[in-house]
Amino acid sequence: MFGFVSLRMSFGAAVLGLALVSTGALITAGQAAAPGQETTRGPSGLPLPRFVSLKSGKVNSRIGPGLNYGVDWLYMKPGLPMEIIQEYDTWRRVRDAEGSEGWINQSLLSGRRTAIAAPWQRGKDAKISLMAKPDNEARAVAIIEPGVVGTIKSCNGDWCEMTFDGHTGWINQTQVWGAYPGEQVKD
């Protein structure tokens, strides 16, 4: 971006102050992509693409895979989900929910799965229901603002069990960025 360093205030910085709650949901190496989605293996042996999250509250995203490359973005929210799309040595090319791409050292990324509730609906008058069971007819346990980050406990391919600020429930998998459509994630 014209040689300047940009600062990005990541999702959730100004959204209702809902905190990220850790539960440690992991995905096995063979489960990164949804059924029917093409998956390749990176040099690490793990599938590409795959979702991870940021370990730290200050993470530089660089324009290339190394410390000698300039910083393009500074992410300020630990737990923010990222999609790894390429690997080079200890560097991972990632994409955020807004589509911005950059390189982050693997030591700053975690296999802990998080997701953003409907980031494409931010700024609209939309609400997302967190349900008591994986069923559209179940009672809502919480109403989630678009753009809020939560922790994935599991996904069955249609629904994800997630925790947002201490409230655990089910959200339709099509309403999250951090799990592929049809993907299964287990605790």
C-alpha cells in the first residue's frame, strides 16, 4: 500500500465488547476443507486452505514471507480467525474475513478454531441467533451482532457449536467465517 504501514483495527474492536472465550476446538489434518472442496497439502503436511487464529494481540502481516518485508497490516485482536492459503518455510500466507492477504510467522498462529459471526452483514441492521440446539426452531440463548468473534467448540457440517462472551449455543454454519461449508470440526 504505497510503502506506508497501515493499522487495522480488527473485527470486534468496537462491536459490543463481547470477549473471546477459549475452549480449544481443533481440527484434524484431514478435515480442513468441506467435502468436495479441493484440498492440497502444504510443506508442513497440513491441508491448504485451512483456518487458524491469531495467538497474540499484536500481529504484523507482511507483504512477503520474511522479516525483511514491510508490514502491511497490524492486527490488534487475539483469537481473530485467519485462513492459511500458502506456506513458505515458517511463514504462512493468510487471508482475513475482509479478503486482505499477507504473511504471518507460524509462531503467531494457533490451531485453536474461532469464527466471526456473519462479517458480511456488519453495518446492516442484522442480528444472528445463537440457538440452544442445532435447529432453527430451537430457542435462542443469545443474539449476536455481525462481526463478533467466538470460539468454535464443534461443527457438524450444518451447524457450529460456539461460545460468545460466555454464551454457548449453535449457529448455522453458513453464518460464520472460520469454518468451511460442510466442514466438520471436533473438540
